[in-house]
Amino acid sequence: MDTYKEWRHVFKLDPNKPIGDDAVEKICESGTDAVIVGGTDGVTLDNTLYLLSRIRQHAVECALEISNIDAVTPGFDYYFIPTVFNSCNTDWLIGRHHEAVKVFGETINWDEVVMEGYCILNPEAKAAKLTAADTELNGEDVASYAMMAEKMFNLPVFYIEYSGQFGDMDKLRKVKDKLQQTRLFYGGGINNAERAKLAAEYADTVVVGNAIYDNLKVALKTVRAVKSVTL
Ligand code: 1GP
């Protein structure tokens, strides 16, 4: 159990983006530690199931990052649930979670649930707009959220999200300095091996998303790049 605590490199596949079987196979057999299925919009039960069935042809671990409660299905190893620490709207902090637990609380297998304290820092990211994230944060602000995630809320994961943009590695370093137990996930703009290595200097788990769709060959190279760095 809790194998996600060992993940160093992860690919994130978006159910709302078309991808061929050949590419899914390359991703799953790349040596990555896991595949996370998740996206901000257009995630449905149909496209989630379709992607899951193709990933499950392979042995790689697979998690669903929940953005739409209607698209949740059994069959994943883990269910990652984001709570956006820097959202200005409590819906994204606890509101939607409350609604979901009211309906499904008794049937959820809590052993498979992994809570992620999210901090979204690219103002242009769809997720930042959707959640009304306050992205104007300095290193101390972000590091303090990280400390809250670990010390106040005991969260297993703190996720620095720059989706679509390569982030400020100095902020990532400041965050890493504050965390002992909570795993640090980083995602955003990793579209070559150099960036993958830079993020791997501080993040426990490096997440690669868009590069899969933009340049699969280069995306695949991020696996070895991340794993060449020892934390
Ligand atoms: C998105 O953090 C992931 O949720 C990865 O970001 O798509 O920019 O690689 P990119």
C-alpha cells in the first residue's frame, strides 16, 4: 500500500485529449512509475473509462485525479483528490468534497483516497481560472501553505501546479525545505530532459502532462532524466 510515496516520475493523461493506442503503450511502458488520469474540463465517465481500459492493458500503476464526481469509476489504484489551498472560492477547498462525501461517503474505500494540497501558480492555467486561484504568491507564501499541508492538515501530498508553464524553481526549493513527511509533487511545463532534471532536484514526484501531446519522443526522455537525479 501507499506505493505512490515511491513515485519519482509520473505521466498525466487527460481523458479529454485524443491519444493513440501506440502512444498509450509507449507511456505505460516507458519506465514511469505511474499514470495519473486527470484534466480540468471535458472529463466524462465515458472518456475516463476509455482511457482506463487502455492503460489497464499494461502493468503500470494508475490513479484518477478527480475533477468531476460524475466521472469517478472503480478500477484505479488510487483516487487523488485535490484541495486548492490558494483558491479564493471555498468550493474548491472543501465545498465540492462535502457534496461528494454526503452522497458517496459510506461507499468510498478510504484506503485508496489520497488528498493533495494544491497550490496553482500559473495564472493562465485553466485550473487557476476555474478555481479563482490567487497566483500572486511569493516563496514564503507558498512555503507556508506547504507547512500547513503537512503540519496542520497532515496531507500526504502537496502539489505545486504550474500547468502549461515551467515554474519558479526557487519557490519549489523553498517548499521542499519545509516538508519532511508530505510528498512534494511538481507539474508544469516540463517539455525536455533539462527541465525534468531541474524539477527533480526538489520535487519528490515530477509530473509530465502536455509534453505527451506536444512531443511524445521528448516526453519519454523525461523519465530517465528524472530518475537520474537523487534527492
Ligand atoms: C498538469 O501538473 C500537470 O496538471 C502537468 O503540467 O501539462 O504543463 O506538463 P504540464
